[in-house]
Amino acid sequence: MDCFAEAEGKRSHDPLYCNPPAALATGFPIEDVKFEKVAGPLIVGAGPAGLATAALLGQQNVPYVLLERCSCIGSLWRHRTYDRLCLHLPKNFCELPLMPFPSSFPTYPTREQFLDYLESYAKRFDVQPVFRQAVVSAEFNGEFWWVRTKQVISAAIGGQQAVLGSAITMYRCKWLVVATGENAEPRVPEIEGAKRFKGQIMHSSEYRSGEGYAGKRVLVVGCGNSGMEVSLDLSNHNAHAAMVVRDTVNVLPREILGHSTFGISAWLLKWLPIKTVDMILLTMSRFVMGDITRLGIARPSLGPMELKSVSGKTPVLDVGTIAKIWSGNIQVFPAIQCFKEHGVEFIDGRIKNFDVVILATGYKSNVPYWLKEKQFFSEKDGFPRNSKEWKGKNGLYAVGFSRRGLTGVAMDATQISDDITKNWRDMHTRDVREDPSSRSGTVIFN
């Protein structure tokens, strides 16, 4: 039995249909439901991963639907990143399939340049996402994926944005591509006493610039790339910056002798064992940055490339923060024990006062919240159980979860589009004469 026909028969038992809410005075319904059949794959997420997959499918004339919960592409880059952000790797390692960065762009494009690149990419390949479609759930019923989305309908009334209602859409598709990425939601740790702290606590996703922080005592919790750069930006704007280094971390200079450290490591790995490459990188890094263990930044037992290969943890690429720490402009503290009313107590017993605490504690996948699948994706962290896998069962795919940055995105998108194209053509060849509607992206079921 067709799953849509079966669903129609169950409507009489669903409160959503039994008790439809009345329409508001504005004429907008509080909640409306429609069903759409997707002829090709459904892609969730219009960041670099979703755009790359859509572009490649489009080049093969495979119809698709691309859903995005926000009102723009690249929403993480547009709404949750700081102003001074640049790509940490040279642009040739970060380009999406079929389109290099403009030659006029610098080696490390800025945040705005990268957003311009994404917009140009979408325009060139005619990628048109369906915006404001937040996926509530996705579940395989044995034959198709059912993806339920919610769109909030709002309008300006009386000078304010008022919510008028919501619209529910049920998509049916044969293939589901999860492109929501590794950084879908801010990760906010629970720290004892946070509620009694009288200063400001914020996640780094809310931080834009050090302007306005001059003279303030600001503690940045976290020493990843974001924590390092936010600390640097604060110091450059004359804030009294401090940084929490909770764990061991591999820190490398972004460039060594004018060459990209990432490029050097990639070249060396072609010829030498990974442990030898790590020894070379750490020796060169110590020459450039000094012995950073004296600053309270301990290195893990594994070198940067070996640690990345076994855990996916990327080394931090320094762009000036270490020099600021050496000069005393940025202080380093160990992990936080608890918050006080006006400051923080650290695990070494020291207590310091701060006006602002910025949690540069990273992001997490949101897949476990909406994807009803437990074999391919882990419920614990929302990543594929095998970081090198991009294909699950029943037409499920993951793009942008390999912990290899934009380079991994391009590789995943290429493999996924090739696989879906082959499967779609096989199916389309059989069905196109019987179902002419399969030529379009979606079919609305009345």
C-alpha cells in the first residue's frame, strides 16, 4: 500500500486532522498541513555541504529538494561567527566542487568573502533552497523516508514581528541527505554556580567583535580556533583578556616560513610516516612559537596529524594569539571549578573577577533531535558511527560529518551525488513512462 494512501486512512485518528484549529482574524491558519512527494533526494541543510550536493545533482539533471531552517544559505557563517573570521586553511583546500574561489580572493578568504562565494555558487548552479523549513522529524517507513517540517508564519503588526501561525509539510522521498553538519547547535556546558554570576555569560556564537569590550575583564572558556581568535580579538580591542585551557591541545602556526602548515603536512604525508611528520611539525612549531608548555598549554601525547587521524580532533592554527600570551596581554588559566558572584574559581584554587565570560565551547550536531534512525548515526553525538562513512541504509546519506572541514565536504558531496545519480537513473528509466510527474522536483498531494 502506498504510504500516503495509508496516511490518509489514518487521518481520522490524528488530532492534527480531527481538531483543526480555527483561522486567525488575519486569514492565516494556525496550522496547515500539506504533503509533497520528492521525485529525487531530499537534502536537509543549505550550508556548504548541502549546496555542494545540490549543485552536483543539478549538473546531472537529478531533481531534488533542499530544505533550510533559516532564511538564508550558510546561516552558521552569516549569523554565528565573529567578524574577524577567515578560513583557517588556504582557499584551494576549501573550494566546493565545480567552482574555485576567485583569483582576486586572498589565500585565506574573509568571512564576508566566503559568504559571497556561497551566494555566487548557489546562483551559478541555480540552487534554490526552500527556506524557513525546520525539520521536526524524519523516519523511514520501510519504503520511503517521511520528513516532517514546520514553518513559522509571521508578519509585522504594530511595529513588532508577530507569529501568526505555522505550516506543517510532510515530504516523502526515496533518498535523504543529511547536510546539517557538525556545527548545527552551540554546545553550552553546565558549570557550577553559573546562575549566581552577576556578569554576562554568552556563547561565542553570539560574539561579533571586541568593540565595546575595552577595559572589561573578559574570560574566554576554550582554546580551539574560536577561543584563540576571540581572545586575540578582545586583546586587540584593549580588553583584559584571559583564556581557559581545560585540556591538552596541539597548537601549530597557521604558516611556517611563509607556507601553509596544512599544505606542508599534506605534502610530507605523501612521503613520510605520520609520526615522522608530527615530529617535524612540532619541531618547526617550537621554533616559530616557542615552548608553549611554559604558557600553561600542554600538548597531548599524540602529535597533531596522528591525533586527527584517530579521533578527528583538528589542531589549532595560531594566527597571533600565542604571541599575545607570551607578552602577557592574554592570561591563561586552567579549568573552571565554579562561578562566584563576580568572578570564577579555577581548579588550582585561584579566584579572579570578570565582567564577561564567553563560552568558546564549540558546537554539536542536532541530528539526534529529529532523525529517527539509530544504526548509521550515533544517538550520542549525532555523527555517523564510522567517520569515514557517507552512506547508510535505505537511501540515507551524510555529507559534511567527516571532521575534514570543507575538503571533506567536497569529497562527500561528490561520492553521494554519483551514488544517487546512478540509483535515480536506474529507477527513473523504469518509472518515467508510468509516472510523468517524476520529471519535477515535488508533487503536491491534495
